[in-house]
Amino acid sequence: MKQTKLGRTGLTVSRIALGGYPFGGLNKAHDWDPWSAEGRKTAISTINHALDSGINYIAPAPGYGQGNSEQLIGEVMRPRRSEAVLATKVRWEGMSKQATIDSVHESLRRLQTDHLDIVQFHGGMYTAEQHRHIVKGGPLDGLLELKRQGRIGFIGITAEEPWTAIQFLSHPAIDVYQIAYNFIYQHGAKYFLIEGQKAGVGIVTMRTMTSGIFQRAARYLAPEWQQAHDLYQVCLEFVLSDSRVH
């Protein structure tokens, strides 16, 4: 498994990450239930297999299945915490400094650890007013307090629309950015990846596999593409080929 430094954090991470959403999301169409005994067994086996394969960046969130993703990952973390870079998330809408701190404490409990490597503000697109709330209204102060206490290592933010995350780059306390960037949604390459590289921040992608949109479209428009090459592999290689992505 290839590894790299996650920007200015200095953390050594695998170039492939394990996202935690499926461990909290029910998918009846594919008979997937992470709350069932069989689903829990599959999820825990998958997390262990990822670590065994050298994948060390694991990214859950309290919002994935009302904490179920964190709980499942926590079962694996209890004996294997030293093998993982844990990057969970926290809400920011309507959150005060204390509410932010309380949320992270709950994540620590579910993940069965006394520290988190990265905690990211969990969001999609950010207006100027929302930016002000995060950096001046309490949420960032809450994470900074936890960082001073040694409960978290670094602070990050997630963004479905990368352009709206650029305004956070002027804040030196925010070191990691997870942005939507993939084979069919390449907006981040025009602006954010350029500015993010200049700032030296850690950059992680979301929607890397296009959330299946590209694959479903190809199934109807050009089924021969899937026969020529695994389209999930195409999506993964597209993102990994960008050296600005860690």
C-alpha cells in the first residue's frame, strides 16, 4: 500500500482511505443492513481487512447511522488503534463551543479511544455567514480547546462544493480538507486544488467513485465500457493520478 504525508500535518497516510458511510447506511436495494448480525459481521471484517491491507486512514462520522458507523469502527479500534489515522466529523449548524466539545466526546466514546487524529466540520457548501459562524461563533473554538487538551490532533473540514472551502484556507488552524472530486465532478481541480497545494494543507477526496453515478450512466449509455475496464478502478486511478490529492 502506497503512503504519503498528509500535507502539513505530517501524518503518514495510505493513499486509499476507508470511508465509514456504508457502516451507517441501510441499502435495501442491495440487501445491506449494517444493524443486522450479518451486516455487523461483514462491516467489522471489512474494517479489519482494510487495516490488514495497509489502509490506515479511516473516516467515519457521528451522522452515519446515528453513530452506528463509529460504534462498528470502535470495536476494531479497541485492539488496533495504533494502526489507524482516525478522521471523524462534527456538525457545525447551530452548534456552540460546548456543543461541539460534547459531540466530539461522544465520538471518542463510540470509537473507544482517548484521542482522534483529525476532526472535520461536516458540511457541503458554505456561505460567508456560515463561514463566520464556524470560525467565530464557537465551533472552531471548541475544536481548538480539544486540540489544546490533546484529545484531537488536527482540525479539518469537508466540502461538497470545493470552491466554498477556499475561504477557510486563511485559517492556519484548519489543516485538512475533504472535497468532492472525481472523474465526472472535476471542479476542484480548477480552483481548490491549486490554492490548497499552495497552502500545504492535507487534501482528501469524497465521492471518489462518483457515488455510482458514472457507473450507472455507463450501464445504459455504453455498457461496453464496463467490459473493457472496471469503471470503479478508472475512478480510483483518476483521483490517485493527481499528485495534489493525498
